[in-house]
Amino acid sequence: MSSQNISKPIVWTIAGSDSGGGAGIQADLHTFQDFGVYGCSVVTALTAQNSTAVEHIEATSAESLQQQIQTLSKDLPAAVIKIGMLASSYTAEIVAKFLENFEGQVIYDPVMKASTGQSLLDTNAKNYVIEQLLPKVSVLTPNTDEAALLTGTSINNYEDIEAAAKKILAMGCQSVMITGGHFHTIKGKRLDYWSNGTDSFWLSGDDIDTAHTHGSGCTFSSAIAASLATGHDIVDALAQAKAYVSQGIRHARQLGAGSGPVAHNGQRTTLADFPRAFLSSEAATASPLSFPSCDGELGLYPVVDSADWIEKLLPLGPKTIQLRVKDKSESFLKQEIERAVSLATQYDARLFINDYWQLAIEAGAYGVHLGQEDLQDADLQAIAAADLRLGISTHSDFEIARAHSINPSYIAIGPIYSTTTKVMKFTPQGLEQLSIWTELLKDHYPLTAIGGINLERAPKVLATGVGSVAVVTAITEAADYQHAVGELMNAHDQQFTH
């Protein structure tokens, strides 16, 4: 069968074989299966190991290694390649030579020591990796011990991690994710740091009290590769991979006398395993923000561009509404927001002001809604101190991780369908993805879905359990806006009574 007839993306693992089954190509192939990609393997070494020790390593011969690569390339070319243990300098040389003409992304887990302490990369191989292989790598995923070995520095704090990342990037790789599994915890959290030299962030997850973490590094890097192969951006792949590994560690069990392997139980992680994304280590280690509750589901959520629309809609019964005004003078905005707040108070409705958080605080609005691009500039502490609710827009796994770090009052998910109200860099998410995110978030946050939702689509959207639809043109461009509001409210009522 030719590769053109295979519907799944193809991902290679170039790594060593773990006879104990918990790491190496065995862990990689388990991970590929869970992410729905087709995995192929190029075996760089055979190891004799169990859960307590690595007792023998035999590097694959140069001829056998080249034959594996050439044979797979003819019929099962990779979309993405994950690299693990290389073991010898000639292995690193052969792999680097092959990657010169490879156009896909490369994820490299620089396996240098086994968890039992045995060296898995000789000195010559290490030098070759740094000089020849790293420039071909899209994401390097060392733990803090491996980052210290690569850079020849000690890592004692979070500033050291950031400095090590800069040194590694100077070696030529496109981005680096230094994982914190071997680093100390703070406030019960473990932090991973990613940077591409321009952008950077920290992913925080719960420290899981277990010794059963065998294969976590292999699993993490292969999860990134598999996620990239299915079309996700790097930042989303990193969030998915951390969630997947956290789930695997939480469910890991001891099988032999030593550390048990990370479990591979599918991709349906819970919010307990989903990371929080922070833009600085200070934010990641600070006390968490807290915003008031919305006191239940949001229901029908019209998003309108004037207080006139608010005056027309609130008598019809919606209890949540957003004022989204663009490109107006501050004096106009101030008057419009004050009028909107007065109307919302009159009808006992939850009014959210889009973007203009300072004016919302001054006017005593119920809440503020912010897009991802506004989170860096807004004073979230001031919004929380003013006792305003906060809603945040999300369009991807990373943006959900970013919102989750802030603990907002609600989360908006979109665009579900194509929308004409604003230019979007994200493609429509669809009902299947909405269902996945709703299942992840609904027990912790009120949710609303937005983007291209009309009278016909609203019942299907609500059937995912999302609890609320936010609409714009379905009301403001309706032939009879009063009828549209009534039908949309009926759709919500029917879903809640089922």
C-alpha cells in the first residue's frame, strides 16, 4: 500500500528500543496511536533494560540504520520526525545527513542519561549533535539536567532556565522547551519553559506525587510530534503534550520492582491535567487571580455595538449581553458605557464591556470581556480588585491554557463556524472540537460558544453542553430581531429542560 492511500499523518520515531516497554520507540508508538497518527520506527539501538536498570546497549550498525531510513523514505515518508536516543556519533551523523533534505518538523528529545543514571550518549556524539543536528530541530525538549549538560552550566532557579534556553537557541535550534520534571516544585507546581528567541512562556501543571514516570520525556516529545502532524501550531502541541503526559503520570502504575511507565490512556484529559500558560515565571509563581462568579449559565448572549441595541434587547428577556464598540472617541465610549450600565441595572442583566476595562470599572459594569491580545495590556489585578467579572475569548488549546491561568468568570470558545463580523486567524472549530473543549471545561467554568451561530445552528451547538451561545448578526441582521431573540431563548430553554 502506498503512502497516498493512508489517511493518517505519518510520524517517524528515530530512537532506541526499550526492552522494558516504557520508553523509547515503544512509548513513542503508544503515543502516536493515542493521537491518531501512523507511527513508523527507525531503531538506533537495542537496550537490555527493565524497570530498575539498563544493563546493555548495542547501537544499530550504520548500514542497518541507513537501510531503515531509505526503506521508509521510499514508501512511508514522514510528515514529522521525533528523535530520541542516538547512542553514537555515526548515528547522529547519519540522522543529521538525512535531515538536510527533510522539509517537515523535527522534535528532538536529547536523551543523554537513563533515569537509572547510565550515559546514553557518548562525548563524540554529543559534540556532533550540537554542531550538526540542532540546526535541523524545530523543538528541542531537554529536561533541566540535559539542558545543563548541553550548555555546560548549572541550573538552580528559573532565571537559569531562561538563560540556558538562550544558549541552546544560539546553538541553532528553532525553539526549545526545557521541562521541569527534574527540577524542584513551587507551590505544588512544576513549570516547563518554551522559547523561540522572540516569544516565550511557561506551562504550569500540578506536581503529581509518584515515582512512576518512566518514559515521560519520550512520551512528551512524541506527543508534540503527533500533534504537529495533525495540523496544530507548536504552542498548541506543547499544551496538548503536557496535558497528555500529566494524565499518563497520574495514571501510571508500578509493574516491576522499579519505576513504572507512563500510562497511555488516550487523549481525553481532564482539567486537572491541563496546563496553565504564563508569560513569566513571576506570574506562574504568584498567587492566583480570582474573579467573581457569574452565578450559573450565561444563556443567550447577544453581542452588540451600541446602547441602543441593549435598550431594544433587554426587555425581550436576555440576562447576559456584551457591548462591543470599536473605533470611537473616549468621550463617546464613556457615555455609551454609562448608558449601557444603567440599562443593565434596570433589567437586572449581566453586562460585559468588551476591551475598555478602565471605563467599565469607572461605570460600575458587571464585567469585562477580553480577547487574548488584550490580556498582556489589561490590568487584571485592577479588574479583580474592582470586583468585576472577567470573560476571555479562546480559539485554541494554548489560549485555553492561557485563560485557565487567569481563572476567569467565564470562557468563550470560537469561532465555531465561519464568521463575517471580524477577521479571524483561526479556522472554524466545528462541533466536534467544541464538544471536546466543553467536556474539558464545563465543570469549572461557564462557557459560551461564538462565531457564525444562527437560528438553525444554535440547537446543535447547545447540544454539546456548552450552556450558552453568543450571537451577533443572528440578531442584529435578522428580519425580525424580536422573533430571533425569542427563538434563540427557546433553544436555550429546551436544552436546559432535557
